[in-house]
Amino acid sequence: MSRGSRLIVVLSVLTVGVACTNKKVNNPIANVDSKQPDKVLFDRAMDALKHNRYEVARLSLQTLINTYPDSEFIARAKLSVADSWYAEGGSASLAQAEIEYKDFETFFPNMPEAAEAQLKIANIHYQQMEKPDRDYTHAVRAEEEYRQLVMQYPDSKLVPEAKQRLREVQEVIASREFNVGHFYYLRQSYPAAIARLRSLVDKYPLYSQADDALFLLGQSYEGEIALLRAGKLPETAKARMIEDFTKGAAEAYGRILTRYPLMERATEAKARLEALKQPVPRPTKAAIAQNKAEEDSRREASTVSKMLGALEKHPNVAQASKVGEPTLVDPTPMSASQVMLHATQAALNGGGGPNSVSVETVKGGAPAPDQPAPRSDTPAPTDTPAVADNSAAATDSTAPAAAQPDPNELKPNVATADPNELKPNVNPDSGQPLPPPQQVNEIQTGAGAPAASDGGKSSDVSASSANDTSDDTDALIASSKRKKKKGIHKIVPF
């Protein structure tokens, strides 16, 4: 067989052998498709997150961020790092997740995912929020973060969810403020109760017990009125302060009728306005419809939730309203010192108060040059100065001028007469003491006795008027105390 024939046979055998085999060659380079390495890392991290392997996912994501800083997956990678901490849970992990979400908002503020990051920051504090009678730090932080989302991303599709969560958070904070105001009320610290309750009703109008807060506010004003009536202030100042507190109570009761006409305290508020002799306002149809929508949106907690409520750490937000706009900007709060300052200003209105200042005008002009300053014990100069005998000076104009006293000359101290010293009344003509004055309270008989034109009725009328005023004051005090005690029993359901 020739050399060419042998070569043909070998090639034929190799061709048949390769064609008959079923094995594929495993070439590593051939298995790499068109995907970029940053995409490979990102997909690997997403698969690890899906299987709750958070450490593996974060390692892949950090490798992607550090190795490919210009990758199109950088934003999604940083958000996924925060999501891994958020999904892992726990106080430490949630704190780290908040840091990562804030970093994402800082680097990518214009991306649609920035609103999602802000919502998750607020949800972190919402999940850790405790009951109203416990630590309220997370509740306050959650309120701030939800407000920031609504105001910073008003066009986001997440705004409705954020507003509902904000209503629930504000329900918890309002419950705490009401409990604090009720605490002050029970201890008769009425200015502190007024300040706390006024701030509550102004800041959280959607609170489920806003009518109770307003009624307790009116009761606090009435309690302060009762203390003023029992005090020893001047009658004029006392009357002005009572009038000011009465206006505050009427405003609180009237607000129940105009803003919350369908709630339980409306009937009692109307009765208190009538007792205080204040006008009773009527609600509008819009106010009735608004209050009805708010009350219909609330839901009652189930029996099981009420039974397990004492064992749970988180608050029950079933009573939170589902409609209405939550408060986004806090109004100016009121303090107890401001309450008393306002009442004091009302008492001093018109002058004549204990802090009034009188100004004394000194007549006679400024002292002459090189003359000593006037002393307070120096007798005041008379309006008509004594006229000296100037006839000699008039006739003899060439006479030398009288010597002027030296102001620096030392003179002996001469005791001056005390103008306030009591002296007996003396007749200036005879120099004899005057007779004692006639006693006006003595009952005189005879022609000199003044005739009583009304037979003594004027004194009887004045006495009866004083008795009537005293009776009315006692009745108002008793009524205020009864109403106050009644209000305490009704307000204390806790």
C-alpha cells in the first residue's frame, strides 16, 4: 500500500470515530455568553437574596460596586444592599438599612426608587413604634419620615400609602398627648393641661378622641375659674381673668359642636355652653359630612385584639381615620407659662394693676449752674415766691449788689421740719385749739338730726344686693365643682 493510500485510511478512521462519539467538549471559554461580568455579579446577588443568603448577596453587590463603579447596575446594587439589611431584620440590621437608604437618596435623589427608599426608612421606625404609654421615639421619627416623603415626592405613587401610615402614627402620638393632659387635669395643674390639650387639638384634628380632648380642655378652663373664685386676688383682676378663661372654655365647647357634631361629647358641650351663658354655635352641612366620613372610616378592634393588646408591644391603630389630610406642618405649640401670661395680661388690661408704675414730675426746672442737686427731703418751693422789699434797690440803682453765698461753704446741719408730722388743729386767729369734729355715726335727735327721706330703705337695699351677689358667687362655685367632678368621672376611662 502506498503512502497516500495509508494516509487516506487513517483520516477515514478518525472521521468515523469522531462522528460516532456522544461526548461534547467542555470548553470554558465557549460557555461564556454575551453577558457582562457586572451583570453576572448582580444576578448572582439577586439569586442569593431570593434564598435569604444575605451575606453572600452583600458580598457580590459590594464587589460589583467597588470593581465596576461606572456600571449601569450601580444604583440597583446600592438599593439591593439596603434591601438585604431591611429583609434581615433586627434592630442592628434595620439601623444599617436606614443608613444605606439615606446614602441611596443622597447619590440618586432623582430616581423613582428614591421615594421607595424614603418609604422604607419611615417603615423602619413604624415597625419599631411602641404603645402611647411607652417610648415614643420611633413614633416621632416615623412621623417625620412620612411627612418628608409626602412633601419631597408629592407625585410618587407611594404617597397614599405614606399618608395612611402617617394618620396611624399621629393617632398614637395624639393618644399619648391626651394621656399627659389628662394626668395634669387630675392633679389640678390646669395651665399645664390647657397647654397640652390646646396643642393636641390644633395639631391632630383627625384624632379619634378629639371631642374628649376638647371637652377636657373646657373642663380645665372651668377648673381654673373655680380656683380663681376661691383665691384672694383683687376683685377687678379676678373678674377679668375669669372672663378670659370663660372665653377659652366656650371656644373649646363650641369647637366640639362645629367640628365634631356627631361625636359623643356634642350634647354635653351644648349643656356646658348654656350653663356658662355663652352662645351655642350650629355646625354646617360640610362639617357634618366631614365628621361622618371620618367616623365611618374607623374600625373597631376585634375581641381577640383587645384581649391580646396588653401583651403586645406595638400599638393598635384600628381607630385611626382612613380619610382626611394628615397634618404635615406643626402649628406653634402652647406652654403653661403662656397660658398664665395671657391671663395676667387680661387681668391688667385697662391699667391699675399691681405692676403699674407712677411717674412723679418735678417742678421748678433744672438747678442753676454751680448749685447742689436738690434733695428729696428739701421742702418743695411754693408757687408764689415771697416778695422782698425792693424799694431801696428801686430807688438806689447804684447800690452794690448783695454778696452771693459760697456754694462750697461748710454750714451746720439744721434740722428741717417734717411735713408729715402730726400737729394739733389750731385756730389761726386766736391760736386756741379747735373743738373736735362732730361724730357722723351718732344718732342725733332734735332739729339738728338729718331726716331720712327713704326711711332707711337705701341701707336695706344695699345689704340685700350684697347678699344676692354672694349667693350667686357661691352657686357658681358649687356648680363649677359639680361639673368638674362629673367631667372627671366621665373622662377617666383609662
